[in-house]
Amino acid sequence: MPLKRIGALVTALTLVTVATPSSASTLGRGPWTPTPAPVEKGDITAVAALDGKTAWAVGYRLVSDDEARPIALRWNGKTWAQESELPRDSFPQAIEVRSQSDIWTVGDGVQHWDGKSWSVADFGRDPAGYFLPEGLDSVPSGQAWVVGRLVADSVKDQVPVVYGWDGSAWAKQALPDVGKGELTSVVSLAPNDVWAAGFSATSPQTSLVVHWDGKSWTRVASPSVSGAHTWISALHAGPGGVWAVGGSNAGAADRPFAARWDGRRWQAALTPNIADGRLRAVVSTGDGELWAVGGKGAVTVALRWQKTLNRWVRTAAPDVVVRGVAAVPGSSSLWAVGIAKKGDLVPVITRTR
Amino acid sequence: MPPQEPTSRRAFIKTGALGVTSVAIAAAAGSAEPALAAPRPADAPLPITPSCSGHETPSSVEGPLFKPNSPERTNLVTPAITGVLLALRGVIYDRECKPLPGVLIDFWQCDQNGDYDEHGFSLRGHQLTDSAGAYRLDTIVPRDYWGRWGRRGAHIHVQVQAPNGPVLVTQLYFPDDTQAYGRNFAAHNAGDQFFNRACVVTLGPKQGNRYAGRFDFVIKTTA
């Protein structure tokens, strides 16, 4: 298969000047405080909290160079400790905690915790490819959604996919023809109001948003950055509407991307130009503050939505390569998990005071 | 896991002290400035230039993580990228050992934590060889990884294509004594099912946090 030649298009874009993340240091650590992670080597990839005394984090522990064990950690209000081991090779990427005995994780497959043990959801074999889930959400009535992609041989040919849980079984959802791409995140506001988002593998790559109205999934127009690859990595229903965050790349460093559904349409929101400041999570705290957190490698970025300015503003970020972020219900606190910026796969768990 | 294809062993590129060409030296000196003000690993001494044997560079599996439409760039070291810097240089030849200008060469790899960028295009980029058939890639040594995509030793994926020619899909590997991230490259090379000593880059001595590396390709220009 011949490679696509898009050199001329992207050459001009590489000349765009990018900002350095120097301003990050002037913000300091801010309110972020590390808590000891009970894992010496490995990765903490997702976190979710029920309240100030109850939270879970998942990832894997490297017990040797030859063995990685997927694990679930639990916060008891004072310390983190390992609560369980997930099924082998599950490599969890996201977690949804409904109660202490009703937890879903997705990674390589979908797993469920009933308070005593983990089970693996059976999705069968799809002729369109191997199912790799990326995001999940549920509503109090018990309905749950998992989004991701079906990968035949390569991500270059992957197609978005949604599965719905009705309380007893998972069912593949009929999507409109959105071409190749991936759904990375889902948020369910009600049984008949669910958003899923990711990216469409066009040239350049564009944001992708689909909506469930209780009867069918339809694609909804969403903004992308002109002349740049754009993607959405997270969704959240918070103050001011439904939020989507991600990144864009015009040939050099990434920059943050954010958009909002105001009830009528999706519109891009202003973000600061932070080199490699892609956003991975958007959450709101009990005091009504809206946060977006992300970055990659040496760059960590935290933004807060300033309603009066109608834009995202940079704030102190946790000193961690961020994998996952969660708000603590009923409080102003956040958890952020990931790995240290120095050392080799050193897990870090941190929170705002 | 995606299907796995057997590695071709049709060819073997000699590496050694012989065959240093003026073309290769000129190419290694480079010219264009990278677009980003990121650290550049270009000032470490270059390793000895491999010779062109005329034997085609062995192919390997594409793997599941290639994304088309990567940015055109020679420097993949953006502000987020930490790790052991690598200035990789080389020339692309045809099977008569004639340097090939205008060859499309597309690189993709994981980062210092073993993560591929699946949402965006970090550590992904394509370029065209210059009038001397040379490419230059400023990047980092990738880490070995273990995760949803399986378990691999450190490697860089490459696709190479002369204008209107067939696509060579292959992977570049690192010497057993490479020092990066405290990892045992010998053990991970030995345990990698696709590892091919014919596709190991030649590294100069590690200087601080950087290596200079060398790999020349020999490709078919017609199907």
C-alpha cells in the first residue's frame, strides 16, 4: 500500500512557533500533595472516588522484568493499599465506581468487581476486529456504556464502537457511518441522553462526537482545529454544559483542545497555548470548579475554567505524568494518578488538599 | 493481538570500518534547522558509517500502531519528550548502492515510558531524503514495553518508499550494550520475536544523555 504524501501541507505548519512550558514552574506545586503509592514499580492508569474516604485506583505492578500484575488499589481515607488483583492481562485504562461492590474497568477487555471478585465480561468475537475499550460511564438506574474501537490488524484501520449494558447483558450499538477512528470517552446524562467522543481518522484527523437520544446514535457536528490533527480524549457533564477535551497537532508540539455543548451546538473553547499540553481529563468538583488536566512526559498541565473570562486558564499542575484524574464527590478535592517524571515506571498518586 | 508475520532474512547489511563514503559524511553533517527549540542530540560523534552491500534491508511486520498522515519533520523531540536522545543519520541506497533523493521515510515509535501516541502524532514523523539520499532523525531511544499491545524490546518502526516504488516496512533495533532507562537491552533483544541483528543501528559512544546513531537502508525502487 503506498504511503500518503502530505508533505507540502504539513511543511508550512511546522513553522508555527510554539510556546515552551516555562510558566509551569512559576505556578509551583500549588495544592497538589502526593500520597504514598503502595507500588514500587508499575503504572497507575485510572482513579475514581466515592467520597473522601473511599477511592479506587487501577494499574499494574511490575513484580519482575517478566511479570506484570494488573491491580486495584483502595484508599481508606488515610492510606492506599492493594485490594485485589485484576484478571491477567487486563491492563485497565479507565474505571467507573458505582458502589463498593459494583465497579467496572476497561482496558484489554471489560472487567467487573462485585465486592469479592473480578469477572470478565464476554463480548464475543466481532468480525470487524479485536475490541479494545477506552472509556465507560453509567447512570444510577444501572445502564452502562463502554466505548472504544474494533481493531482488525492495525489502528490505521480501526473503527469506533459502542456497547450498552442494560443491567444484564452487553449489546453492540448501531452507529452511523463515521468511517475509521476511535471513541475514547462516553458520558451518560440520562438513559436517553448519552454522548461519546473521540476522533475520526480523516486527513487531517478531526474530532468525532456521537449522541444517543434513547432511540438511535447520530453524529453531531463538532469543532476541530483548522489545518491540524485534532482529537478528544475525555468528556464530562459539568457546569455550563457537556465538556470535551483533548489535543491538536499542526506538525510540531501538541496543544490543548477543549469544546463545549451549550445545549444547542458544540463550540471550541479558548485554551492557553501550552506546548505539548494535550488534555486527558475534565472533571468538576463539589464547589463547582471545572478542571482539565493533561500533558505528556515532561509537560503536565492543569487548567481551570474561568466563566467570567469565558476561557480556560492555567493553574498549578501535579508533578506527575498524568494518566487519570477524578473529583471527590461532595468536596473540592481531586485525585491525579500516573507515573513519576523521573525514574523508570515509578507510580505516583497525588491529590489536592 | 494482531497477526504476526515472519521476519525476512533475505539480506544483511554489513557494518564495519570499511566503506566510508564522502556522500555519507556530507549527509551526516546535515543542514536544516529543526522547527522546535528542543534539545538537539546532533553534536555527538557519529559512529562508523556502514557500507552498502547492495542487499535489500530486511523487512519486518508493520505492527498494529502505524498511523498515516504523520507530520513532516526530522525532529520528534518536542517539549514533553524526555529520555535518552538519539541523533540517527543515514543514507538510502538502491541495490546498485546509488543514493536515492526524494525517498519518503516515515518513523513511528514509543516514548521513554513505552507509550505509543494513539490519539495524536507524538514521536511520529515523515521526511524526504535530500539530494544526497540522506535522512536525519532527532528522537529518543524508545523503551521496551509491556501492555495491551504485547511485549517488545526497544525498536523504531520505519516505512521507506522511493517515488512510485514499493514500500519497505521494517523495524530498527538497538545494540545489546545500549544504556537507557536502566533497561537490559541484551535481554529484551533476546526475548523479542522480531529482533533482527541486520537491522540494529550503529551507535557511537554515549555522551551525557545522548547517542549518535547510524543506519543506511538499501531498497528496491521498482516492484
